[in-house]
Amino acid sequence: MKRGLKYDFSLLALLLIPVGVSLNVVGYQLSTILKLPVFIDQIGTMLVSMIAGPWIGLLTGLLGNVVSGMLNPIAIAFGFVSMSIGFVSGFFSRWKMYTNIIGLLIAVFILTIVSAFTAAIVTVFLFGGVTGAGTDLVTAVFLATGRELWNSVLSTNLISGTVNTVLNLAISWLIVRRIPNRFLVKLNYGEQYIKKGVLSHG
């Protein structure tokens, strides 16, 4: 299948966006209401990016934050973070990094760096380091040790970001593995996740 900006926006791929957005919003609300020190609001973004590519992943991330922002305006500011995650994750899928353990480990590492730096930039420059999330407690601990604000926020995001990435990616990957092969084969990035032996019989 042809891939790229011109080809990724198929009707089936577009229909995945509301599903991804819904998963993101539910995860964000759970993280916010329960004041969790981690966020499970990128499941939909990663899931869609894995089977529909970087551009659909980017759009899913943005729309997820816009919808969440209707309930909590802070979420809109972090749309850039979600867009970055969806975009990078989509390219990892294009490069088939989610089909082997080495690729998955590399993806976790890079996605953690991407999410941590983008989130730190938004947190520091738009909110002065405080967003009202559970991670603020971790930042306060770093500040109490004498670290500067940027270092404290970045350290917090690297720690929480690692857990966030592992959780979101693991759940997304497990969901993809449960998607029927007859559906995966219709998507530009789905064929690599088809269970062995299916194509030879079809």
C-alpha cells in the first residue's frame, strides 16, 4: 500500500479518529479526576497512529486534547504534546518498530523524550510549572532539593513520561493485537500486525 500524507487519509482511517479521541478523553478524565501521577490519555493516539500512520495519529492527538479542553481548558495547551506523540509513533509504525522487542524499546525511549520535553516546555512557559495535576507533587519535591524550575519540571516529566509511555503503548499494542485481521488488512499500516498464517490462507 502507498503511504504518506496523500494516501493516509482513507475513509476507514478517518473513522478511527473518533474512536481514538474517545479513548484519550476517557483516559484524561480518569487521570485528572483521580489526580494520578501518570496520564493514560494517549492510548487512542498511539493506537490510531499504529494502524493508520503519523498524520492520522497527529490529528487524533490534537482533537483528543481539544475535546478534553472543553471540560478542562488546560488540556488544550498540551495538544502540541499529543500531536508530537501521534506523529512520531506513526513513523515508528511505518518503520515496523512495533513488531519486535528491540523496536519497542527504542520507541519507548524516544517517545518518552519527545513527550517529556514538549510537556515541560508547555508546563514551564504557559503555566509557570504548575498545572494542578498529580505530577505537581513530584515537581515540588525536586524544587525543594534546590533544583531550578526547568530542571525540576523536566525531571518530573522524564519520570512520569516513562511510565506514561509504557502504559499507553502497552495498552495500545494489546488492543491492536486483538483487532481482527480482516480489518487490519484494509489499513495502510495494519498488515504488519496481522497474525501469521492468515495471508497465506487468504
